[in-house]
Amino acid sequence: MLNQPAKSFQDLIVWQKAHQLVLSIYRFSQNFPTSETYGLTSQLRRASVSIPANIAEGFKRKTLTDKLRFLNIAQSSLEEGRYYLILSADLNYGDPGKLMLHLEEVSKLLDSYSNKINQRRYSDS
């Protein structure tokens, strides 16, 4: 059963972990000050949602180049989220330590998935 091709983006471990990260970030940010509703809260949530959303969108793209482009956007959103977590800690809105570890796990999975697709791109040419 291992190493079977994913039938849906939901089968991808990287998407599953990214989705769990989003849920954790929503829980973490629900206690931010109300003055941040349209600021940091919104920015952090949007950046985090962009990660699994771009993984999902890239999954159905036909070309490997397109797939990699969406994974690159997901990685960029992840780094944006990393900054917002640093900022939230500096503003004393909470301790994002566990989220940072989860974020790093997703980052490594994204890198691995991108590298695998990149290898396919060069082996197909």
C-alpha cells in the first residue's frame, strides 16, 4: 500500500500536515487582541490557509512546472506565516513554539515533495 500514487490532494501527507497546521494556527490566533482582527490575525490565517490551498491547487496541474510553481507559492506562504508567528511572540500574543516546530515539519515535507517532482521533471526530459 505504501508508495501508491495519491488519488487526491487529501492523500498527500504534506497536505494533511499543512491542514493540521492551519487548524492549530486558527486556535492559536483566536486569543489575539480584537484590535488585530483585520491585522495580524487575518494575515497569519490567510498565509497559513494558502499553504494547503496551493498544495491542493498544484496537485491537479497537468505540467510538472505548474505543480512546482504552486508548491513554491505554498513554501513562500509558509515563510510569511513564520514571520507572523515571530511577530506574535514579540508582541506577547502567545508562545508559538509548537507551531514553529509544526511549521518546520511542513517546510521539510514541502521541500521533499518539490524535490521529488523536480527529479521527475528532469527524468522525463
